[in-house]
Amino acid sequence: MSFKSLPMKIRGRKEIQVPSPAFGTFTLDAWKSNGDPQQAIQIIRTAIQAGCRHLDCAWEYNTDAEIGEAICQSGVPREEIFVTQKLWVNFCAPQNVEVALDLALQRMKLNYIDLFLIHHPVAVKPAGDLREAWINEGTTMRDQGCAADDKGNFIPDLEHCPAAVAALNGGEGSIIPTWNAMKALVRCGKSRSVGVSNFDVEHMQEILSVQSDDDDEVPLSCNQIECHPWFPNQRLVDFSMEHNILVMAYSPFASIKYEYGVFPPEPFTPYGTTLLRDETVQQIAAKNGMTATQVLLDWAAQRSTLPIFRSCSPQHQQENLVFRELPQEDMQALTTLELDGQTGKSTAIMYFPEIKVYDW
């Protein structure tokens, strides 16, 4: 049985179905300076041909051109593929929001995207001509279109951060001007919907406080956050669902476990046991004749969240699109894996160590 799509609220009190799960395009080799773009195209194309109808993308991933080519080569009509894109932190000033999406559309050779997310509740000062900005593992801050201080750190743009983030850093700001620019992209037809990523409750509350009941309102449609049994993020999931905000769950396999007490943690470096090798996950997989990845994707789906997976293997891509409902006792067993506080997170607590983002 294939996964069910999930409903999402959009402009004009309408609702669309979002395909689940999504295929993540982060850390494909195209991001690397010595990567092979053709390999990235092939991986994305085989995922589409395997049946995946949702691609999760971002400026930071540097795979837009490969995504567009893979869609073209797949033979699947564009309107059958749901494309999620994200606004990077140096494009958050309102006048730069449309620039960011225009660049993505140009690279992807698309006329519109389906969902545009503010990537982080953070804004940094831009530098240079953002239309020339680019990123991979070897780029400088200037290459990326980001201003840097004399130590090479991002310079915060507190004016365009959520008010709570600006306050944590001793300044004043608001995400609303950026949000209004995001909504304008829906009204002009460049995106079907807009949302956020990595936003906590107080960050979303700021947006919700100005959301009207008008029939033509553009709502906060989605929040993409980390979710898996080690870190179910239940408080944020519950808040989002209470406000009709779709939860998209990244890192469902928690493939990285940080060694806490070592700061700053080295991004994307694994330590110790991964969730896929957790004994409980392995036992549930064996009991149900499933793979560990299938168990974790099905756990996410049964919570009514939309998981994002990555795989370079056509066989695994196909396996990950098969849904089998887990028995309730297995769902409960996975719930017991939650780790205390933030210790279950598999992604770095802060990508921007010079900016305090969360009040924890």
C-alpha cells in the first residue's frame, strides 16, 4: 500500500493534497565542489520514476538545476510533482524574497513551485549581488552573498528576524515584513502556498497573530521540523496541528547522534549508534517483515506528519514508498525511545552560533 497524501490549507480557504513521503535533495553530490551533477540528476529522476511525487529542495542544497533536469527527464508531468523550496537566511529582507524564488525558478526551469518555506527563524545581512550568490562546500561567505564580521561569522539582520529571536539577541525585529513578501508570491502565482521551517511556537505565533479570517487570506500552511522517535517534537507538532499547519518531518531516521558535552558539535559527523540500528527499531522491523527505514517512515505517517527521506538506491527508494500500518503496541514501543530535552536531536542545535535562536 502506498502512503496517503496529507491535506494542507492554502489561500482562499482551500485545501490541497500534499504527496507523502517527500524525497530530500540535501547532501546529494551536486552540493560538493567535486560532485557529479549527472549522478544527482539520476538519483532524483529514479526517485520520481519509483513513484515519489514530492521533492524537498532549498537554495542551500545547491541542487536546483539538477532537480529541474530530473523532472524533465522523468517523463512525469510537472503538475503531478509537488515541489517544496526554501528561502535562505540572506534573502530575508522583503525586497530580496522574490529575488530568491525567481533564482530558484530560473535554475529549475519551472514556472511555479508548490510550497515556499522560510528556511530558519534567522536573517543575516546580505552582501554583494544576490543574483550572483552561490554555495557549495568550498564557497566563502562572500560567494554565498552573506556579510561576515572580521572573524568570518554571519552578521545578524535582527530587523528581519522573528521578534522573539531579535529580543534574545538584544535587538528589535519582526518576521512580518518578510512574511508579507512571501504571501505576495502566492498572490502573483509563483508559489501555491507558503510556510516556515525550524520555527518554534513563539515564532509561528507572531505570524498567526496577523493572520486574518478573510476569505482570500494566505495562511501559514506548513512547518518543516525535525521529528523522529528520539526527538518526537510533540509540543511543536501539537501546536502546528491545532492551527491547521501541516508538519513536514525531516531527519526521520535520525542518522546522526551528537556527542553532547562536546561544543560546538561538528556538523554532519556521526557518533555512536544511529536510530536505524536501535535494537527496538530492528526488532519491530523483523517482527513486521519491514526494513528499519520503513518502520520509521510509517511511524511518522501514523502521527499525521509528512516525512522526508533520502536514498541513492532505486531499490530503497521503492521500498520507502510502501506504507504498512504499524500495530499500536509497536507505535507505543517507539514512543518510549524519546530522549530527554534536546539530547535526541540529530541536527546541530544551532547552525548560526553567533545568533541565539531558541530560548532553551
